[in-house]
Amino acid sequence: MKQKLQNLFFLFLLGTIGAKAQGPVITAAGFNPVIGDSYLIKYANQITKLPNLSGGDNVWDFSSLIDEGNTDTVIYVSPKGLSFLDSFPTSNIARIELGIVTFYQKDSNAWGPIGDYPLDSIVNSGENFTSTRYSSRLNFMVYPMSVNTNFSDSFQYFQRSSWGQTSTSTQYDTLIGVGYGKLKIPSGNYDSVVCVYFNGGINGFGGRFFFITNGVHYPLLEVVKTTTSGLWQPYYLSGSPLPLQISSFNVVWQSKMPYLQWEAANTENTKAFNIQRSVDGHSFSTVGQVGVSGGISYHFEDNYIPTSTVYYRLQQVDKNGQTFYSSTARLTVNSQPITVFPNPAKGTIHVSIPSGTAAHVMIYDAIGRLVYENKTYSSVQPIATDIWSKGTYLVKVKDNEGWKVSSFEKE
């Protein structure tokens, strides 16, 4: 009861402050998260006090925050297909963060969680965990939100741990528009920002201030009062992690076996690539894995001799356990491999083009440097290798059947 009275007093106090100015209005269209949103959050060192947060036309300068060194990635996904969705049937968006799936419900009035559960990898590994379900939505935001907004309600939560403990309780959540102004954080400056006080959730989860603006679907800055030291812990938005980009994915013949090649950028959040194969283009199974090296070029040789057309795709697994897929590449059995002769080479070489048409030929040395290229090559054209160093060379040919790969030795 004491905690509830304190919350009501704080609500009244901030409400009287907020009544003096309205400023920007945060709307559902401007702030509700959407599927595909991803954000990189940085932890900053604790601070002793906050500037004045109430009223209007503030300039909140947090640009001197010092990074603690920890980061966190937040990704919003569709709840469809996620495990345990049956326990949260009203969820229309989910968030993955630190190995936890939080099921959210959003609409034009508000958005917030209705429960959470650990990822399958944590459940299946036997790690201890706790799942939560709320009797109603825990509102992280209500709309329209401005300095004049005061909102409070109650809800029940139900917790269950993997080691058999269960608990229920009634809690309260409060949202108050405190002030508005400009915000400066290490990653940038923002206008038309609203500061919102939030207190609610399990065991008083909250007691924090959010700084939000339309057009960015996540708090620009969050400061939380620590219970042990009484200091404030800041978390600020560093930006959106660049999405993984897979380009030039193709499969060719090499040594009579399928050889996959692809290039990938922005792999910071990628854990590995699973190689998946199919004989019908619909049902795929994993046949290998390639780890992330930090570079952009990747390859995989499938120790498999197909007897009919075969299909491949890449399953990208990120560090949060989410999976994403590349386009599908096809390799036909009737494609004829290329050959290089003589092999090993001493002087000039020829590259056979089975289709008989002009082809695009590229040759790379052992460290990946392009040493020869001809976009209209035919088999009768000699290629001089006299000035090339000894070693293995990679030959890539694109004819009317697609890209193919071979190699030869230079003596």
C-alpha cells in the first residue's frame, strides 16, 4: 500500500508540472515498433544525478556519457512460428533480446508485453529459466503521449521457473509525461523529444525515465535508478545494427562436386551459415556449416554427387538465435564442368567452354588477386602465364549455364 501511495503522489506531482506545457505528441504511428526493427543499445557508466526533466523547451545534454563497454541488440520479429505462442494468442509482435522472446501486443492505444519465454536453445539446453505471463498488457507506452499524459492501472503476473517454482502477484504500472525538449547523447542530437516516467512491472520493475521521439521505435535514452547505490544507470540508442547482406550466392561444379560461393556484409551479429540442400526446391535439410570469419567471401564444397537437379540455400543464424534465409541457387546435373589445359601449366593455357559460346573468364591467384579477365573469351584464345608466380590459380567462368569453377597449377 505504501508503494502505491508513493506512486500516486509522484503521479500527482509530475502531473501538475506537466500541465504547464504540452509540447510534442507521441503517436502510435510514430513510436509503435514494427517487424524488422533492430537497435543497438550501449551501456554507459552510472551517473550521480539527472538534470531538470520537467517542463518544456529543455536541452538535456547527455553527450558526455562514458561507455561501459557492454552492448545489447534488440530485434523485433513476427510472433508467428515462435514456440509458446499459444500461451500469448493476442501477441502481434515479438522482441528478441539477451536470449529471451518477449511477446508484445500493440494497437493505436498502447503497446507493451503480455509475457516472455526463453529461446528454444536455452530451454533445450536445460539451463534454469523463468517465464512470465501477465493477466493484461503491461503498458510500456500509451497514446497519445505528451507532457499532459498521466496513466496508471494494475495487473496480475504469473511466473514459472524451470525448477518448479511458481508465483503470482498484483502490480501497478504508471506512465507520466514529464517534460519535452532537445536531447543530446553520444550517438547524436534529437529534437521534439518527450521524457516519460515509467514505474511498474514485476517487483517494481521500472522507476526509470524514457526519452522518446516519433520516428524512432525505441527509447533514445533510458535512465534507471539503481537500488543498491542510488546512482542512475543510463542506456542509450547507438543506432540500428546493419542487416546482414548476402550477395552473389551461387553454386557451381568443382572437381565434379557442388561448390557454393557467396559474399556477405554486416556479419557482426551473425553466428554461422548453415548450408541447406534440397532435391525438390521445397524441403531443405542442413548438410554443413560455415563459421563467420569477419571477411566478406565464403565458400563450401559439398561432398555429394547429385543424380538430378539439386537446390541450395543459406540459413544465416544470428547471435540471438534468429534464422534468416538467402535466395535459392540451383545446380543441374547436365551442366558440363570446365577444364584448363595443360595442367600443370608452364606457358600458355586454354580454358574449355563446353557450351561453345563466348564466356566471361576470371582467374585469381592464391591470395585472391584477379590476374586475368576476359568477358568475351573463347576456347581458342591462349592465356599467357609466363609472368605469373608458381602456385594454384582459381578459374571462374560464366557461360550460358551459369558460373563454374576450376583450378590449375602453375609450375
